[in-house]
Amino acid sequence: MQCVVIRHGQVVYVGNFGPRYVDNADPAYDLPVTTDTKYRIASISKMVAAIGVMQQVERGRIELDADVSEYLGFTLRNPNFPDAAITTRMLLSHLSSLRDGDFYTFPATDSLYDYLSPEGMYYDASRWQEPIPGADASPGHYFSYQNLNYGVLATILERVTHQRFDRYMREHVLLPLGCAGSYDVRDFTQAE
């Protein structure tokens, strides 16, 4: 873990805590966190992906409250609430009723249709929120933090921009912000 305290625009404290590498076989090889330790940003990438989606909302290519089925090319519905459309807004705010299940990444050779459409080759109804007694668990009403929402949003972004998600994000979000980051590790040199 790292901590930086900034007061009146000046760094007044930097702290590095814990291990960055743990060698279970020989603790003598453990390495501490330093100011040069790099971290994967993990779920912070959702906020950045939301910027890309919102760019397309501003351009009129994505509507926040439209049924995302229009963008995906197949009907996306929770089988427990088949009349409730799932919208971009629901995906962005974790109200879609999708569930990660045992995994939330799929092989590049497979499509979302394969996993999220009842006619898909790998469809699994457990990826959807079930009704909850005494609660409205339908799309748009029940919050549950899920990674898969953002995989669906990335697919929508690809469909409306005709550009691979990682390339769109790098060109239209990250580089204009002066960020050398990427959603594709292959964009970095070995030293980086």
C-alpha cells in the first residue's frame, strides 16, 4: 500500500507499507513496497470505461435509457424478469441484474451472445439475479456490484464506434488525458 498526503498543493508525506512480493519458499526474498511500485488499477478502470461510454452518450450514439439489446444485436433479458429491459444506465450503475458467476471473462473466440442469450452455446441462467422475497430485485431496482456489466458496456462501445475497446479507450480517453495507460498490456514495453 502507498499513501501520499498533499496539503496546499505540496506533498507533505509519502508512506510505503507492506510487501510487493512474497516468496513463500524463502521469506528472505520478500520485497517491500517502494515509491516505484506499480499497481494494477483493477476496478478503477470501470470509472475510465464510463468516460468512454459517456463520450458516446454525448455524441448521441448511446442512449442511457435505451434497451441495450438494440446495441448488442440480441435480446438481453434476465429470465426471471423477462419484461424488464436492461439499459446502459443500469449497466453503469450495477443495477442490471447480471451476475459474474464463476467467471466474468470469456475467450475472445466467443461472443456475449454465447453466454447471455438463452440460445447461446454457454448460456447459464445463474448469471442473473433471482427474485428476492420482500425486495424488488428486477433490473433497475437492485444494486449488486458486478464486473460483467462493464464487459457488456465495452461490447456496446465497440459496436457503436466500430473500434476495438482497448484501442478506442487509448485513443479517445487515455492519451487525451495525458495518461500512458492502456487496457492492453501489449501496449507497454518490458521496462514499462
